[in-house]
Amino acid sequence: MSIRGKLFRKSLSGVAVIGVAALALTACTTSGSPDPTDTDAAATGGTVTVAIVNDFTSFNNQTPQSNLDTNGIVGYLMGNYGSAFSYIDPEFNLVHEEEFGTFEKTSDDPQTVTYTLNPDNKWSDGEPVTADDMVYAWAVGSGYYNSATTDPETGDVLTGTQYFELAGSTAGLDTTEFPEVSDDNLSMTLVYGTPFADWEIVNPIAQPAHIVAKKAGLSSAADLTALLKSLPKGDPANPAAVDPTLKAAADFVNTGYDVTAFPTDPDLLVSSGPMVPTGWTPGQSFTMERNEFYVAGMKPKIDKLIMRVIPDANAEVTALQNGEVDIMYPQASADTLTALENTGADVLTGDQLSYDHVDLNFGSTTFADLNVRQAFLKTIPRQQILDSLITPINPDAEVLNSQIWVPANEPYSDSVANNGSSDYAEVDIEGAKALLAGATPTVSILYNTKNPNRVDTFQAIQESASQAGFVIVDKGSPDWSSLLAGGDYEASIFGWISPGVGTAGIPQIFSTDGGGNYSRYTGTNDDAILTQTTLDPDELVTIEKRIDKQMFADAYGLPLFQLPGVYGVSKRVSGVEYMGNQTGPFWNFWEWSVNE
């Protein structure tokens, strides 16, 4: 992670993907890759097939149960999340997509930002993209209407109403008041009550407002805006009665985009971006084609993109070698890297902005005791896991000792020297036994059984922890991501992956009400929220170091390792460039071209 922050999204591979984060890693290295900028003369048309590990589940990847990697890629291609007003390049610069719309900060006191749409933008059903769409996206992202008070241990709503459910955090946007909309309905202005460090990575396009309005029983997007404008800001201290129309809209957004088959309802397929879904065979492939109404700058050169579900890395290599897929980006392993190098395909490698970790569930009775948490962490064989899974790919890899940064981040070394991670530098079975004082706690562990690395990690922990007296229960499941928020386990093994900019991921996972706080942890709440309003970079680092140290003191869990990345790219495709964040090779899909 930087993680200096990150907005995370869970991935079925065991990596939760962050929507926004600030992380300055060293430049990625590539080998044998075509020049991604030499695409001016590239042929247009054709189909590119990409092997993906995980199947699709939802057209809304921003909810706790569906914020998964493949869903996030589909959202990126549809422009509905994270790629409308801007995108991130491989050097982790934020690139403004000015052909879709512009945005600028017009005042620092109060902080004021205005977004203006290209008047030619249309949704894929031909409806115009307007400020109504931005106002709706703001309503979701800000949590403006929520009046819920939640149980810090279970996350359950105790009083009031939670309308839109987010895997991310509302911190930052939650200080804005109702937006000002221009007379031509193409501009929206946000005024922040408190300066927001991540204002530039707010991308106010989500689902089409006219579709959400329709599902709530309204006639138009304008009616939805009028409804939102008429409702008061949510007040947990004095919650208003539930508004049935807004509740209907929120219920549709929260669950209505989750699917188990290709929708018969075309409303679920409406896209503002370069591509639109055209087919899905669950467990096999997901197909997207050009959006004929898209007018902005990310126009694809290819006609069609097929994502083939191939969970096994060896099978992906075979499919690439046989010409069944053109691009693969599996979970990296030494065997996969060797096999790819023997295919004759271009091989691209680099660091990922992701790390694996073990998190403890503070909502469980087992881990209510600090001694038990510390004892369990002392049994985790991190070096053994690293040597087994990562060192064969990256001989220079080290055990990760920060929850906030990776080694390429400048503050990492100083934070590690002072954050208390040294208490868990080596397995200490005797120390764990002393803390347990004869107790034999039961610890169930949730992880992805379809991910070989997670299986190996679980088995290593099970063997080691049992020596100290822990009774380890296998809670592994191929549906682990949908079980993560439920908390029916004591510990979990998965990963976070960052986009490389911003700090929004810190409150998402380390604040009490963060949508990614599956640990039900409250120890860093105030500091996590403070990262969103701290503009001084030195002060921000001080806060992040404090968070890092507090989590080790509280035995929050343990980071394991940063993941390496590898792509295989067929010679028939040009324009693919290595990217270490959550978009992977898809980051510049509009530059891909077929050579034949």
C-alpha cells in the first residue's frame, strides 16, 4: 500500500483493490515490451482477449460485498468509476481527461472545486450526461443523507438510516454541503467545510442518475436531484424518518447491480465510458464492445474486449501460447515467470502496489484480549511464507513491516524502526505460550481457497500456531469476499492493492466506520480521519507513522509481503504497458491495438 492511503476494493484473488491511494514507488521495470507510445499508426478494430483470475459479480463495484477486482475493471472500462474526469498513469501521476470534462479548485478558503462536463457526453443509451449525474454521485460518496449510528464492534445500524453502502470512506466529501449546479446543468461546484487533501481524485460519475431515478419510481434524473435537494442532511443525533424514495434508490444501487447471469434488464448495462458490456457466460468469459456514444479521449482502437476466466496460472500460460488469450497477468510465481519466458511472448514485470496481510477480528470474543492477539501474531511464520512464495520470484524481497508504507516509500525505514514491528520479527512459540498461560483459544481463519498463495499461507500459520496451543479452524472459502464483511471468523488472510494516489484508503480501512474496516478496529479512528484534512505533507507523515505504531501496539494484525507482478503479452497486440496498481494492464486499454 503506500499505502499511503488507498481506497480499497476486495479482489476475489485475495487482493482487495483500493480505489484511491498515495504511494510513490520506484518506477516499474519491464522486459521485452513493445513501445506503448508508438500507437499512432496502429491498426484499429479487432478483438483482444485477456485472461482474468476471477469472475464478474456486479456492475457496482463500490459496495462492501461487490467491490472486487474484476468488477472494478469493468467499472473502469465503463467510465462509471475512476476513469471519467481522470485516470492514473504508470508513474502514478493523475492525468486529467479533459475531453470528458474539466475540474479546478477555484478557492482555498473555503476550498471550492468546480466540475464542468463536455456537453456532448452521452450515456450508452443515448441520454445526456449532466450535472444531475454528478449530484447523484456526490450523494453516494459523501454520505450526506445518512443518519445512522453504528455498533463499532459489529457495524450494525443501531439508530437512524444508512442509505448508500460504500466499501470506501466518506471522509472528506462528508464536509461538503449540497452542490451548486449551473443553469445549463453541466457544472457542479463543491464547497468543503474542511480542506480535503484528496480533492483532486474525486471523480463524480457513478451509475446513471436517470436509471437510478427510474428504479426509485421517479420520472427523470432532474426529479432525483430535486428530491435530494429537498431532503435535510442526515443527523445521527436527531435522525429524520426514512425517505421511501431515496431508500428505494439506495436499495437498488446497493444490491440491484449484483448479478448471477447476463442481465435481461438493459438498464444495468448503461455506460458513460469507452466500452459497454455485451455478454457474459458466468465462469467463462465477459465481453465488452465500443460505446458508440462515447466522445471523450479514451476511445479504444479495438472493437471488442473479451475477459476469459482462467483461475490457474499454468492454464493461462497454455492459453497464451495457443493464441486463446492475448494478455495474462496472473498471481506471480517463479514457475509462471519461467513458463512465460519460454512462450516467446513479451514479459513485463514490476512491483505491485499491493501487499498480503493477516488481520484479526476485534469483534470476536477470542481476540478481545490483547495477550491473545499478541500471542497469535507471534506464531505467524512470515519469513517462511515469504521464502516459499515470494523469494523465488524476487530474491531481494523482505518481510513487510508496515501497514502504511512499502519499502520504496521514503518514510518506511524510519517508521519500521519505531513502530513496534520488531516484536514479531521472528516466530516466538514460547513467548506465545507464556501469553496464553495455558489457554487454547480457537481461531477460525477466512481466506480464498482458490488462491494457492492464500492456501499455503493458511497452512503455514495453522502448523505454527498449533504449536503454541491455538486450535485453528479452516474457514477458507471460494466465496471469501462475500463473507469478509460478516465477521464470522477470528482472522482473515487477503490483500490490499492501491491505485497509487491519494490518502482516502486510510480512513476506509482504519477508521471506525470505514467501509473496508472488516476488522472492526477503532484504535486509529481519529488519526485516520485526520489524514483527509491534513494538507501539510510533513504533518501527514507524522500522523501516518502514529497510525502505523498504534496498530502494532494494539496487535491489529501483521503485514506479510509486497507482491511482485508479471504480464504475458502476445506479439499480436501492441500498446500494453506494465502498471502496478489495481487497473493492471487495463490502465491504457484505449491504446491497445491488434497487429494483424
